[in-house]
Amino acid sequence: MVFNTGSALLDAIVLAVVSLEEEGVYGYKITQDVRKVIELSESTLYPVLRRLQKDECLIVYDREFAGRNRRYYKITEKGSAQLALYKNEWQSYSSKISDMFSGRIER
Amino acid sequence: MRKEEFLKELSYLLQDIPDADREEALKYYEEYFEDAPEGEEDEIIRKLGSPEKVAATIREGLRSDEESEAFGEYTDAGYMDERFEDHRMPETYSSGREEDRERHQGTYQEKHYGEYRGEKTGGEQRDRTREQDREWEQPTKDGASEQPREKKRGGCLKIFLIIALCICAVPILIQLALVAALAVLGAVLAVLAAAAAFLLGGGALFAAGIWAVGKGIGVLFVAPATGLMICGLSLVGIAAGILICCFIVWLLCKAVPPLANGLVRIVRRPFEKGGTKP
């Protein structure tokens, strides 16, 4: 992809992916879901998840799955607020750029 | 490379970070493999990249913890960190000097934010957004334009110091290496000497036994009982001599190759570490 994904946008995408499941999502699934929309190395997400966890936007918990513990990431209230903010920003940002591209912006 | 190898390698590469952080990261990647569809192990390993790259990514995450400015360092200048990512950007963009690029993007961001804040204020909701926005993104704005250059200078200094340290340490390192080599030589010689002593002892016992049997046979005709006893004891001595010799030879054959192997591995280790691993 020619456009870089900034860390704020990556955070937003990860939060969005996690927020879709009330029970939370596990690491592999998050990576695969994020990779559906942006190109990204599979090893990029670990530090991002860790940081979001540290910033209290995500919490982790272990749930049993197929005889072992699987770590799930769940969005917190702070994470939801952050996601709402990101969505808002994205809306204005992307629509402005789209308008510009399509020549709809007023000079 | 198999997943076990990958995880082992990763654990080896991360041995100097705190235990809790290492375990957490290893658990994540272990689970990652377990959650991947069966038969896709090779694919996953290929996509993850080398353990070195994964380790560098984890380390980078920890480093930004310490500086408590996770956002300051790779904001909108592109998350794809140059150090670990493939270049997929147009040539003209990435070919410029990195510093220039960062400065350029820093100022762009600065301006963009100023504009956004200055003009586009309207509506109650927007105000609330800005409130949160400021709290969350403020470190970014401050950090993005200054931090990268500062860090670079620190890096240069660090490299310089390491080189200086290496130069200063050379005489000491040579002496240490000499001492280590002498110690190893001493140990080897000691083992060989001990083995030789035992062999000699066994041989002497054997020779003495043969000689005593001859004597005993002579005595047999004068005093049969004493002669028999001397013969018997001598034979025991011969047997013991042979046994000791055999045991020493066996011990040498068994113990020397593994010891030598171990020694070679220890000596080779520092040279291997720097190079690429198979």
C-alpha cells in the first residue's frame, strides 16, 4: 500500500476489531481481522496490543479453549471513548479528502 | 524452521529483557501458533518474519514503555517502522534522507494541527472532542518534531562509546583469553596426567604380578602352601592391573570426545552469535 498507516489509525482499527465482540477477541484473530483492511506484518500487532493494554484501552483475560487457556482482549470504557473519538476524527478526515479528490471541495 | 525452534530462538534473543515481559511475549506467540489453522505453521512463520525481527519489534515496544511516550516516536510519520518493515513506498519518497523526511512530516503535522484547532471549531460536540483530543494526542505533538533527532544523536554517542569501550577493553580481553586458554590447557594436562598415572600403576601391577608368579612357582617346590598363596595373590594383582588399564582406556574413549565437543562449542559460541543463525 502506498499510504502509511499511522499509529493512531492502527490503534483505531484494532479497537474497532476488538469492540465488535462483546466477549473479546484473541490475538491471532485480531491480527487476521486487521490484515483484512490494511497490509501489516504479522508481528506488528503484539506491541500495539500491549500498549493499548497499558493505556487501559484494552484488558486481557484468559478463558479456557480446547483444553488450554486462551488470552482474550476486551475493550474498556476508556477504549470505547477513544474509539468514538477516532471514528469521529476519521469521518471528518476521510470525507474532506474524498471531497478534495472528487473536486467537491469549495475553494 | 518449526514453531518450537522459532519460539526457542525468540526466547534466546529476548533473554536480557525482564522475565515477565519475555514470558508474556512468548505466550502470545505460542498461542498465535496454536490458534492458527492446522498445517499453516510454515506460512505463519514466513509471515511473522525472522525471530530476530519479531524480537526487535517486541523490544521496540518495551523501549517506548520506558520513555513513556509511545506516541511520540512513530506518530503519523508512519507506523511502519523503517527498521523492520519492507519498503512499499514510492521510491522518490523514501530515498530522501530520513532526517529530512521526519522534519518535513513534523512540520506538516504541526501546521495541520494548528489549522485544525484554529479554524474548525464549531458545535458543542466538536468542543468535547477537542477536549479529549488534547489530552490524548498532546504528547504526540510535542514529541514528534523533536524526539527523532535527539534519539539519533544518542544513538551515535552510544555507538562511539561502545567502540571506545572495545578499544580500551582489548588488552584486558587478550589477557582474559590467555588465562582461559591456559586454564583449559591445564585442565586437559591434569586429566591426561591422571590417566597416565593410572595406566602406569596398572601396568606396574601387571608386571609385578608376572614377576611374583615366577617367584611363586619357584617357592612351590620348597613350600607348596606358601607358593600357592604367592601365585594366587600375584594372579589377583595381574587381573587388577589389566582391569585398571582397561577401565582407564574405556574412560578416555568415553569421556574425551564429549568434553572436546563441549569445549569447541563454548569457544565457538561468541563467534556464532554475531552471524546469522541457520
